[in-house]
Amino acid sequence: MTDGGVAEKAVPIIIFDVSGEIWGVRFEEIRELIDAKAITAVPKTPPFVLGIISQRGNIVTIIDFACLTGKTVRTDVKESRIVRLQSDRMDIGFLIRSELSAASVAATEIGGKVEMQKGAGGNPLPVRIIDRPNGTRLCLLEKDALLDFFDREIRKWVRREKADSG
């Protein structure tokens, strides 16, 4: 509730833990959650690209979320899921080695600008940092900025690979 007694709009999100940091993705930005399955490696891709899967007739690029954020990849986790983003630009999914939970944040908490958080290899990763009323900090992924990031990083990687091989 706001001070005027009006209910705030709640934004539903999926949250997960990556090396002690809480991350989130808005429900509306998720196409589907997929049980972890065999991933086909693709040569000459950035380290955070695990490979591809076939899902409902579509090829989905799988990103190792822990590697992308520069965090320790957990191998002791029983539950791994792929969070496939809703996008017409790029078909990507994040491999999350953590339990996923549903939560919500007040729309007023999400305001502000997208910040760049240091990710793998020092690359800037676009997120919104939300300091929650309960004292926790949430890193909320921003899908469009994230897709722009992947576009740039993959293009840089391809140019580097061509230069190294040519």
C-alpha cells in the first residue's frame, strides 16, 4: 500500500541465487522454464555460451548464467533449470544452477536506470539493482539491454575469432 491507501502494482518475478547474490527476471520476459537437458556444445563461442538445445523445433542458445556473471559455477546443486527468455530478436535461455522461486516486487521499486554490473571477463552486464525493504538486494535482469549486450559480445567474439584464424 502507498501512504494514500492505494495498493501498489506488484510485478511478478522468478528469483534465484548465484553465489550468494539474488537475481530476478520478470515473468512477462520468460517464454518458458525447461528442465535441464543435454546441451550440444558449439565451437568458437564465448565462454559463457554452453551451446544449444532444440526446444519445440527451435534452436535455443544456452548461456551459463554463473559464468556470465563471473560467479563460481556450482556443481553441488541437484536442481538446474533453463530460463528461456521471451524474445523475437534472439532465442536464448539461461542455465540456472539454483532453486527457482516466485516472488514479486512493487512497480515503484523497479524505477531508475539500468546499471552496468561487472560480469564475466569484466564485461558490463545490464541490471537494475533493487534494495528491498527487507534489507536484501535484488539484481533484476533487463531483457532488452541484456539482448543488446549479447549482440555486442557475440559480434566482438566472432571478430576476434576471425582475426585470430586469419
